[in-house]
Amino acid sequence: MATLKVLGLSGSLRGGSYNTATLRAAQSLAPEGMQIEIGDISGIPLYSEDAQAVGFPEAVQRLGEAIGEADALIIATPEYNYSIPGVLKNAIDWLSRLPNQPFANKPLAIVGASMGGLGTARAQYHLRQVLVFLDVHVMNKPEVMIGAAHQKFDQNGQLTDAGTREFLGTALEALDQFARRINGSADQR
């Protein structure tokens, strides 16, 4: 069976981010035949057309190449003021302007963790709107919205809640099936 290469992006720059921790948990819960790498948006400067006219920053080019090489994507987004964080939107804006825009036709799962009860629901729906323009194939179900994250991760960022671990594992299995179907893989399970 061919390995499904998945690139995870966290919409948070915070060292103790629950969303980055969710991606690390996903790495450990990935089903057989799936490999998850975590990309980095921290080095991407603020977007402006003036900056783009000078050339694409190395951090943007490197991340664009990683997205292009991935078979599927996972974005873990926090929720800031009922929407997606500015740093995530900024990264997407830069990446969307690369020649051969790397998001096009990529299977993608959205996950999110927050201390609130809705677990980034509003941010995830806003992110879906942004991704429509980029021609991304967003997996609809299951939706992974981890509420009360401060009670489900320990102080070391380990996902300790058994039910959440099981649900995230189920979502990764669904992403595996979804991505292989979208990509036309003969190795569908």
C-alpha cells in the first residue's frame, strides 16, 4: 500500500498551542499507511503586493513546495474573535498567490481545539469559505471540534482524553479514505 503523505498546518504560533498539540496527537494516531508531517507558518511575513513584487519569501516557497508534495492536508485552527487567526489567513493569502497555487484539488481535513465549548466551530466554517476559492476538497465529516481543550491535554501538550483520541483517530481514518478517493489511488482500503 502506498503511503499517504499528509501535511499538517497549525493556525497558532503559541508555544503551548492546543492546535499544534492536536497535530502532534494526529501524528501518533495516524492509521497504517499515513505519514503526517507538520509544516511551519511562523516565518511568513505579512502579505502585501509590494512585497510580492519583490519576490516570494523563502518561507512561502518552502511551504508551498511541501503542500504541493503532500497527498492531503490537515489544518488545525484556533478561533479568534469568531474567526480564523490572522497568521493563518496571511499564510493562506501568500500561498494562494504562488504560481501553480498548491492548494488546488488537495483533500483537506479541518480540526480545531479551544478552551471554549464550541471547539472552533465558527472559525472552521470561516476557513471553509476561504478554501472554496482555492479549489480545495474539504472533508465534510467527521468534524473535529475539540472543546474544553484545557481539560483534554496535559501540561506537556499530550492529548490525554481517551474519547477525543478515539474520535481523532476515526477522523484520520476518514481522511485516509477521502484522500485516496479524491486522488484516485488504487490503494483505497
